[in-house]
Amino acid sequence: MAVVIEKIKKYWSKIGPGIVTGAADDDPAGIATYSQAGAGFGFTYLWLAAYTYPLMAVVQEMCARIALVTGRGLAENIRIHFSKKWLYFCGGLVVFVNTLNIGADLGGMADAVRIFFPSAPLALPLILIAAICIFLEIFESYAAYSRYLKWLAFTLVAYIAVGVLIDLDWSLVFQNAFTPQFSWTKDNILIVAAVLGTTISPYLFFWQASEEVEEEIKIGDNTIEKRMLDGPKGIRKMRADVWGGMFFSNLVMFFVIAVCAATLFPAGIINITSAAEAALALRPLAGEFAGLLFAFGIISTGLLAIPVLAGSSAYILSESFGWKEGLYRKPSDAVAFYSVIALSVIAGLLFNFFGINPIKALIYSSVANAIVSPIALVFIVILAGKKEVMGKFKSGKLSSFLGWFTIALMAGAGIAVFL
């Protein structure tokens, strides 16, 4: 037993940004979107978990590879190799959508907290959660903070546990897990675009790249020259980390859709206004403990995702304008960087006091991601395939094909929403 525990500790210490990035993808907005996919359409869109996995993993691997090879974050690379106007346009869109996403996540978390404390006014958990996220990200050291994020990522096992608790009909699950189904109606187009947007999200691109740089700085590589990769070992380690993290992310998506399809859809509960409402609806159908476990997952993943969203915005703006940046720095050494983090969370907090329908906020933040993602992806795929930037680590034919296919898919989803 001691040997097993030691091996787990060793593996845990080697886990990089991939697991945190993947888990952050399953934020409360994502959980609400997956819940709506299952509740509104049954098992119809369960196949999206399997089919988006390689696309998501290839894109995140590109982002990580760009950072490892160049020693720089994604926004800084775009600034160097493309027109600054394009960077400001793309970065501005991502920051705007991130703020929208933060607001939606805060609202979803506050609703989940009220499941455990029904008498609490909505404003109280909203303000408390926002304050906790700001305080930890700004005042905690990166080494300690990265450990917290890893443990928060692990709590997403709660959604897999709910799937085990309700005793899924696995024959029905596997029947729909790999067989694509789709209908060209408004509701179907919207939910598919929302799932794509919350799975292949632009904030993850920038966070992944910047955290690869942060990890290098943590071990003492404080200059760009020291951080620049010169051998395949780092690529292999990163690839295992990224593909593992994205698999975990999509496994959670799979179980959320399956659980809601197996419980809410047959009961006629087809309109979910928030992830917390999905948790409430599950309680009489799947059991009290399963419902509370679902709600716990919403809170824990929000505590993980909000700092990632705010941090992503801070990296984008700092790298765009040449400000000092990095969670490894003290607040006094990177005032602008940490100010963006605080202001992003505060703006998202204020967003919740305008009386906007929660399901629209959650679903449309995911759809907004689907619209912005292909713009950012164009820069990523071009950079990852450039020999003068990546040298021997440039993308291969298959990786490039999957990258351009993802761009076409995301762009098509965004255009379909407008049409």
C-alpha cells in the first residue's frame, strides 16, 4: 500500500498544466451546457465527447509546443509574428468573452452554494466566491497555487461518481457514444455550437501556453534562452500531460451528458436554466447524494475555472502591451497583470446584478467561444506549422490537418448560429 501511495505522489508531482487546463474546461458554464445537451436531447449528442477529444488535444498540444519551443506565451508570439492590430482584435474578443464567462460561472456557483445553504441571499456567495478567487490568485505563491488547482481538478471525479451512482444503462450509452446524430434545427445548431465552444475554448489556448512558461520559470529557467526547448524529451512529457488532461476533461463531459440524458430527459425536464438547476432536478430522480455531489462539482470546478479565465485575460493583455506578467511575480512587480485579474472577476461579478436570464448567459457564453475560437486558432495553426518559428518541432501533416479541420468546424458552427 505504501508503494502505491508513493507512486501516486510521484505521478501527482509530475502532472503539468494539462490536467488543470482540461479541468478548467469543465467550468459551470460548460457543465450547464452539457446538462442541457443531455436533458434536452437525451443521448443524441453523447458522441460529441469522443469526437471533440482529438481536436481539443491537438489544439492544446500546439499551444503548449509553441510555448516550449519559443519560451514565450501565445499572445507574445502572435505579437512578434503577426500584425499587432490582429492581436488586439483577437485578444480583445477573448478578454470580452472571458469576462462574460466569469460572470456566468460566478452565477452558476452562487446558485450551487444556495443548494447547501438555501436561506443565503444570492449576493453573499457571489461576493464571497469572487473575493476568494481574487485573493488566492494574487497573493498566493505560484508553487502553492498550482497545487491547489491540481486538487480542484481532481474533484471533478464527482461527476463520474454520479454516473456510477445512478446505474446507467451502458448498452444505451455505448449505442450513442460513437454514432454521430444531428438535426438541422435552431435548437440543435445552438446546442452543438455551445458544446463546441465550451470544449474548444480560446481562454484555454492562452492559459496553456503561459502555464508552460510558468512551469519552466518555477524550475529556474528565468530567461527566454534557457526556456527554449532543444530536445524531444520535453515534448514527450508535455504531450502525455496534455492528452491526459484533455481526456479527463472529455470524460467528465461524457458523464454529465449521460447522467442528464438518463434522468432528466425521460422525466420531461428538458430545459435547464443553470448547472445548479440540473443538480436540484437530479436529487429526486437520482438520489439526494447524487444531486449534492453534482452541486459540489459545480462549486469546485468554478473555483478552478474563474482564476484560469481571469489569468488568461491577464496574460493576453500583458503580453500584448509588454507589461510584466506571471503568477510567479509578486503583486508589486506586476501591478497591471494582477489588476486585470481583479478587474476581470469584479466585472464578471457585476454582470450578475443586471437580471440576465442565467441559461442565456451560460449557453451564449459558450456560443461566443465558438465564434471567437476559429480566429485565435488561425494564428495557432500557422505558428505551430512555421519552420522558422518551431524548427524541427513544427506540426506534422496530421496535426496541421486536424488544426485546420477544427478551424473549419468552429467557423461553421459560428456561421450556423448566425444564420
